[in-house]
Amino acid sequence: MATPPESTKTSLRQRLHSRAAERWPQLADLHIRHHGAFAYVDGELPDGATMPLLRLRYNGSATTWGFAIYQASNNTYQDSILPSGLPVGTPTEALDCACGLYLNDPTAWQPPTN
């Protein structure tokens, strides 16, 4: 697996922070760390507590990443399917999916209405 270039890491960080500010006011901040092809995303709550949310897997594209949800029950990440039915998608889709679960907002999984 390829490691994302710095420009992709910067773009990922900007997109995720922008989406969190727009859609997830319950989060005070996001923490993103990289290890090889993976980006680990933790949410910070207003009280300073952090919670792991998801892991993204770089596949050579800055816009489409693999998705794994954090499983608190066994402290691991499990490859998962996004609400679109696909195992890959945009980082913001993955963030919405994880936050919908961990912040108890199932509307995150509903398709937008016109």
C-alpha cells in the first residue's frame, strides 16, 4: 500500500475539519494521525475527552479512501461498508458514518433530499 503524499494529508485534514465544523457541533476538534497508508481520526468532545472514530485507508486517490469503523468493544478497527453500500468513499462520508454512530445521529446515514 502506498503512503499518501503530504499534499494529500493536508487536503484530508482540511476536508475533515471543515466537515466536522459544518455538521458535527458536538465535536470540539478532530485529531488525525497517519501511519503508513492509514489515517486515524479521533474526535475531541467539549470536555476534552477524545474518542477514536475511524480509520481511513489510502488507495492512491485523495478523494476515495477505504473505511474502517472503530469498535470500542474490542479496541480495534473493522473494515466497514459506508451507507452508500460501498467499502470506499470520500473521507467526509466516512466521518459522517462514524459520527452518526458515536454521536447518536442516524440522520447522517440518510441520503440528502432535494
